[in-house]
Amino acid sequence: MASPQCPQCGSSIPDEARFCMKCGRERVRDTSVGVEPELPPAAELGVPTGVGAEAHPEAQPEDPAAHPEAVPAAPLSPPPPGYVPGQPAAPSPVGAFLGRAFRGDWAGAAQAALWPVGLVLIAAVALAVPSYGQGNDGDDVTVGFGTRMRIALALLLQAVGGGFEISGGERQQSMFGGGSYGGDLAFDGSATLHLIPLTATALWIGALFIGVRILRSRVLVRGGRHGGGTAGLEAAVRVTLLVTGGMLVLGLFAQPEIEGVEISSSPVLATLGALVLALAVSCGVLHRDDLAQWLTQRPFLQALFRATGTALRALAVVLVLCSVVAFISLTQIDGLADAMDLEDADVSPLVIALLVLPNLGAALLGLGWGAPLEASAQGGGSGFGGGYESESFGLSELGDVTNSWAVVGALTLGLVCALTLGVLAARRSAHRGEQLLAAGVFFGLILLLSGVGGLGVEATGSASSEFGGGMDSSGNGSFEMGVSVQDALLFGLLWVSAAAFVAPFLLQMLGQRTGLAPAAGLSAGPAGAAGGSGASPAGSGGPAGGLAAPAAGSGGSVGGSGASPAGSGGPAGGPAASAGGSVAGLAGPGGLSAGSGGPVGGSGGSVGGPAASAGGSAAGLAGPGGLPAGSAGPVAGPAASPADPAVPAAGSADLPAGSAASPADDAVPAAGSAASPAGPAVPAAGPA
């Protein structure tokens, strides 16, 4: 066989050579069909030669490098570009939420925010109309209408957390003139008023509630439910931002200056308070449906939410009641204008009292529960030392000022308020834990009102003089008035705990329903009702609907036109009652439980008869709502349990013991009677 030749230079190449010895290029083997490629020697492949390798030549793996020409060369890929623009990153959930919120309906949010902001502005204008004793002459008016309106705004902004601070200074020249014996006098001072007009707070929250309710209807009409469950929250964010911005503008405007005296309304605090209140109210109204679905998966938070709603309802009722009583009491005080130093002002003291009417109601509630009203004043100075004085006004002082009937009235008011809380909590709570939680939230809100509903004034001042080489003096003082929080904590806990314990039993005595689940073995209705006014649950067996059966031998049908339903055993009337008959009057509160052997229905008593049954006395009394004896009427209750056997009349051979009654309203006839199953009851012929 001829040696292969190099395809490049044509020279001969040995069979075992891989490269051409002349040109150095790689040998191209013939890969045509039928020609097996020659393998390189084992030593060239790195495999040691030996007996084992020769014995099993077929077991040696074939090296892929032995056929490099069989592997096609990979095409060269172009170099990657320097920058390839990709897809934009998806926004975060918070970013997407804020984007939808800022792209939403701002016009509707502005209409909702206009209600509370406009209310504060209108109230400030109304309070600025009186001149407050400055006279009608324009020359005598020191504080004009615009300044009075700004002062009123500063006072009203305290309703949402703002402040009211007066500060100023004055410099006077000494009467001795200049020189070593002369000098200037400088006075600086500030005063802070702490008074939250809860009437303005309640009106502000009510106005915001109306605005967001209107906005909620608008959101639902526009299909806001398809916003991924956050359409209400997005609208709440818009309303909150607009309300906060409006209150910030009013706070900055309510800082007038009168003859060197500056008034500050603490606009930052007012803005933060408005932010919190607006966010709470708007989220509670606009996000209510989605919030309810979210709470269904969290039982504790759902119970807390429901308890808070119950406590807020009870607090509203209690505050309205106490405020009305407090206002009526103020109208009975003679010389109220003189006591408040408003005799020269052209404004009634009752108008001023309207601004703080809930404050007075909370104080009256604390007084009715036994917590006294306290007033304390303290002062101190650099040259005169300090002092402290405190007075209290409780039930004993109330009796001394008025009479003992005022004390009785205050205690009665406290009792009514406590029972109001207990009744609302018992009716609206699903279980005892939720009732106690509602009472606790109410108690916390009462303590909060007692703490913030008082009056406080703080004042500081300093004076300096250059006379005689210089002299400085300073002083400060404070005055506080309100309910004693410590006593309110003690007595309020007693009243609220007693009301939460007594109210459910009081409702049961009055025959009212409660939301609390009854305990095991106890009924939910009023005790002592004969026969029970309500029907028994399905599955209870017993006599038919409450009709007295005729005497034995009268030939009448058993106690009514229709007997027990299928499977329920109604005892027959007559001288001998059934062995499993029920006793009339056993149907207690709410009837018997399912599966019991009590009477069907519960509105009527058991079938009467002069003889007692083996399981109880057959009184033959018709319960409340039952039909009179001898009249025909349908079965009052639902179908009984099919497992309850029908009990035939004593001595009757028609039905064996334990057989089921007819399923089609067939009354079991009495012993010896041949009356039709659905016929009217025949009057008794005489006593058995």
C-alpha cells in the first residue's frame, strides 16, 4: 500500500505520522465511508502499554483528541457591544402606591379637605365679630377685626394640638435721666395657655368625616374598588396632605403682633396633630371595607377594632349626656358673668362655655364617679422665694354649696354613664374578652380626657435695671385646674369594672338579647317563662304546639289539629300520659337544646291530662302565645329529630312501643278515641 501524501506539498507521509515532515502542516486523514481512522500509538495517548491493555483492547476509551479534524471549528462571535439598554426596573410597592396616590383625583380630595379647614376659618371669623369691651368707637379699638380673627385662629388651633403663647418685652428710660444715677428699665415676659377646646375638636373631626364620606361615594362611583385594594388608602393620603397643608397655612397666619407683644400658635405642633387626626379619620372611612377583610384573618386585631368602635360610641353618648347636664347647671348659676369677669364684654359667658362644653362634661363625669376637681397655683421669684396653694372640690363641697340632692344627682349621672358603657359593650361584643376590652378602651379614653381637658397657665418674667450699678430679678408662676387624674384612675376603675360585670345580667333580667355567647347549661332567654315563647331547635321531640288535650274518653284528637312531625313522638292526652312525655313549663329561657326530649316548638305547653306521666307532671298549661284548649292549630315548632320515637296513648294497641309516628301531621289518638287525625279538638265530657 502506498504511503499517504501531504495535500499541501505532495510529499509522502508515514502512516503513523501526524504532521508532514516537510511543510509541518497537520495531516488530513481520509474520513470517507468504509475507512476506519487509524489510532495513534498508546504511548502517544498517554496510556501505558501492558498485558492488561493488550488483553482488553476494546475496553480502552477512545480519546476525542485522536480525531481533532472531526470536530468543526466554532465560528468566531462578534465582540459584545459596550452598552446594551435593558428593560427599566419595576418600581417598589411603596413607589407604585405613591405614584398612584399622586396621580389620583385631587379635586375630590380638595373638596373633602375644605370641610375641616373651612370650619376653622368660619369659626374664627365668628369669634372675631364681638369687640370684647373695646367700645364701638373706632378710636378706642386697640385690637382690630383682623387681629382678633388671628387670635381666635390661634385659640382654635389648640383643638388639633397647637399652642398659644404670648411673649413680649418693653424698655423704659429711668426718671433720673442719664449719668451714674440713671439707667434704663427692661421688662421681658411670656405666658403660655394650655386649653384644648374639645368642642372645636369634635366639630373638626365631624366636618372631616362628612367630607371623606362624600369622597368615598365618589370613589365607589368611579370604580375605585379596582385599584388593587388601595384606592381608599390613596384617597386618604391625598386628603391628609391637603388638610395638613391647610392647617399649616392657618397656623402661620395665626401669629399676630400687637404693640410689641407676639402671639405664637405653634404651627408645627398644629400641623402634626392635624396630620394624625386626618390620617386616622380618612383611613377609617375610605379604607373600611378592605380593612374589614384584612381583619377577618386576624381575630385579636378584629376584636380590638370592634372594641374600640364600641368604646367610642359609649364615649360619645356619655360626653353628650354629661355636657348637656353641665350646660343646664351653668344656666342656673347667678352672677356667672361677674365670676368670669365678663360683665363689660359684649359676649355671654355661656357662649364661651360652649367652646369647652365637652371639657365640662368630662369634669362632671369625674365628679359623679367620686374624683374631685383640683385647682393649684404656685409661684417663685429670685428675690421673694416661692409658694404653693391647692384647693379641691368634691361631692362633699358640692353638698355644702348646694344641697344633698345635687350629690344624689351627680351620683345618679355617674351610674347612668357606667351602665351605658356596660350595656353597649354587652350588646355589641361577641364574647366576654371583647366586652372587657371595650371597657378598658373606654376607661383609657376617659383618663385621656381627664388629663387634657383641664386648664393650665404658665408665666415667666424678668426685669433688669442699670440703676445703681445694675439689678436683675425674675419670677415664674403656674396655675392648673382640672380633674384629679389619680382619683379618676381609682374610682373610674371601680365603676367601669362593676358596669362590665352587671350589665349582661341586667339585660337578661329585662329580656334583652346580648351579643355574649351563653355559658354551657345556661339559657339565653329570660327565666320563668312558662312553656317558652320561642320554638325549640330542630331535633327536639315533644308534644304538639301548645294546645291542651281533651279529657280521656272525649273522643277528641290530641292537643291540636296537627300532631308532631315525622319522627317526633307527641304524647297522647287522656288519663294516662306517655312514659316519655315532657312536663309543661320546662321550656325555660330560649327553649330546650337540640336533640332533647322536650316539647316541639316551645310556644305551648305539653299535652294536658289529669294524670301525671312517668317522666314528669303533665300540667296541661299553654305557654305564652299558645292557643286555647279545644281550638285547632298547626304545630308551632320545627321538625323534631327522627330518632325520637312516638309514644302511643296508654292502653292503645294501635302502635307498638317505640314505633315512629305518621310523617304527615297524623295526630296520635287518645285511648279509645276514634277522632280524625286532623280534626278539631272535642271538648272534655268531664273529669277523668
